[in-house]
Amino acid sequence: MRVAAVDQGTTGTKSCVCDGEGALASVAAFEHAQFYPRPGHVEHNPEELLRHVTGAIAAAGKVDAIGIDNQGETVIAWDAATGRPIHNAIVWQDDRTSAVTGRLKAEGAEELTRAIAGLPLDPYFSAAKLRWFIDHVREAKELLRGKRLRLGTSDAFFLARLTGEFATDVTTASRTSLMSLDTFQWDERLCDLFGVPMECLPEIRPSTGPFGAHRGVPVTASLVDQQAALYGHGCAAAGDVKITFGTGAFALAIAGAERVNGSRFGIVPTVAWQQRAEKPHFALEGGVYNAASAVNWARQLGLFADYAEIGHFDKPPAILRGLAFVPALSGLACPHWDRSAAGLWIGLALDTTRADLMQSLIEGVALRAGEVIAALGELLPLAAAISVDGGMARNPYLLQVLADVTGRTIVVPSATGLTALGTARMAMRGLGVATLPELPPPASSVRPVGTYGAQARSRFATAVTRARGWKEA
């Protein structure tokens, strides 16, 4: 058995092949362009994304099934008759709809979105971005009148073009603010609230499809990249938790068969996955908008040249020396949900060095992740270990800070490409494989040593408060 897993992420598209023994081999990788037409706007070219997805599948060679994971909240609008996109994709990071979500929040609509979809009103989620196409793209109105407008997350566009199926999966739909967590279908009240015509939306299916076939090969899995990573980590029991450090840092914890309301702690309930003929599994999510994106931003500024420079630091923790960094370069997600927050250094002095700045930046990412884990812990008894992956999971300093901040052992799996691995394993499930290959043992683990305590968390909380009030001030 050979299964192709396509990981379509924020900065690029990768594909791997997984065999019946569970061995994962990388076969292709493509980077795509990032467009920033205005401050706060982030876009991708849908045709470029699709071209890379198609190329990633082709690079896998002969396979028995295909699984695709997607960016989650990124949206595309296209013509049903031709399949042609009518605008660039609006990426999950984009905040062009902040005025809309802010107005709805002021009108008290967040009570409705939290009650039905489980989500706060934030530009991060898809609904307001989907409506943006209708309000700002002339062709969208014309296609809507002609019943040819298609609105969906990126996965729905890929599937429509690859297999001819206009569908999405339940995990991706749960990220839109338009799906009910009770019925797992589009909700008329939410569609009316955001002004998104329900007839323009794809059919919601289980994560294991079916999703049709591409050149004779069945697409047997489609889901959000973070949920795919959760599956790739082997998280299965309630309280199992992982953090993926990519462009942002996203923590997901298995909640079980019942929905858990996390709004009081800024946590988002979501769907972990649904396999065919089974009920959906729930998860709780907390996100940090800027992780590797903050590191790459600092590198572009010239604060460091080689990643080896920022894996170890000789001085005591920067935050205990009075220097803190809040990585709110795209605002703050969980548990604050404040897009007005700004990236902020506090405690700069004449003797502050580039190494000090980078030390505080790495600490800031870990401390933000620690805030998310603390919020999750208010809702679930979490496991004693946190499994981590992504590029920053190779940074020893980040792992030690995270262990100390959370008071938990940080486990680094030996398998790489856990998002693709989870997608491949889900595709195997979609093929009908009852028993999956065992996951390999962890590569390493980091235990807390107690360096970071209440003082560090208190100082960081003060820095976050200042970051949130900076623009208003």
C-alpha cells in the first residue's frame, strides 16, 4: 500500500508517500508567493496553490489513495461553470474584515456565533471573508445572480478542480463560523448573520470522504492541517495535547465525544476529525498567530543569520533580566482575541544586544504558547506531556522554556512531517484500513527544571497588557 499525503500550508505545499509499514518519505516541496496588497491583507494565488497540489500528487507516483490537508480558514471564490477563481485567496492571517466582525460584536452577535459554531467573532475565521467577495468583487455579484458562484475554504476549491466534487470536510467547516457544532451542517442563522448564501457553500462530509477521484486515484481524506497534525501525533485520549510551531503556534487537545464550551477561557471548541460512519471527535484549540513568522521577521531585520545562533543562550532568561517580547505581530489570538494588539519589546536598554532580543523573542513565543496551555488546562485535565512539532520544535531553548512555563514534559516525535503523516494515516482509514502501523517512539523529551516560575509569567502578562493597549494609547 502506498498513500500520497499533500500538506498544503501557509507558505508552501509538500507531499509525502506513506507505505503500509508506516514509513513516510518526502517526495516534493513547493513555495508559493505571498501577496500583501494593503496593510493587514494577506493573499495567495489560487491557481498557483492548485498547480503545486497537482504537482505534489504527481511527484508521489503510483499510489492507492490521496489525502490532502489544508490551511483551515483560507477562502476562495470561483465560477462553478469554469472553475476559475475570481480573486486571490484570502488567507487566514488576513484582517480586512476586522471592522465587520467588530461591528457584529458590538451588536451582540458573538453570543450567537459562540452558541452555534463555538467561535468568537474574529477576522481569523472564514465567514466574514467569504462575504467580502460578494461585497467587493463585481463578478461575484454577477455569478451569484446566475447561480454560478462558489464560495469555500481552499480545500473545496482543490477538490472541485481535482475531482469535480464540491465538498469540504467537517473539520474545515468547523473553522468557518457557519457550521453548527450540534448538527455538523451549515446553519441558516449564521449564514444570514454574515450574509453568506448557503447555496454557494460546499457539502460537508466526514474527514475520510469520499471525495471523488483524481486521475483514477481516490481522494480518501481531507482535513485541516492542525487536525491532521493532531492525528499524526497519535493523540487519541481526552487530554492528549500537541502544539505545532509553524507560521503560528497551534495547540489542540482531544476533548472527547462531547463538545466543551471554552469561551470563558478564550479557547475554541472545534472538530478533531470524523471518520466515515462514526460520530465526530471534538477538540479544543488555542492559537498563537506569530511563531516562526516572528523568527523569520527578526532574521530579515538582521537580528541573526543562522538558526544555530538562537538555539542556546549564555545569559539567564531575558524576561528575568527585565526584557520581554510579545509576538503580537498579527495581533493576539487565544486567550485574548485582540487584533489591535501590537508586537512589543519592553525593557530595552543601551546594553541590549541582538542576542538579547532574540532570546526574548524565543521566550515570548514559548510564553504565549504557555498562556494557551494554561487556558486549555482550565477546561480539561491535560496529559503530563505535550507533543510538539514544526520547525521551531528543533530549537532546544524554546523547548526548555516551554517545559518550564507549562510544568510539563515536552516530547519531540521521531517522525518528521507529522501533518503529512496524519493526513496519510487518515487517508488509510478512508481506504478501509482497520489497523494502522504503529507510530515510532519519540526522538527526545525535555523536562521542566523550574527556571521560569510565577515571576516570569507575571512579567509577561504585564507585557501583554501593554501590547494590547498600545494602539489605543
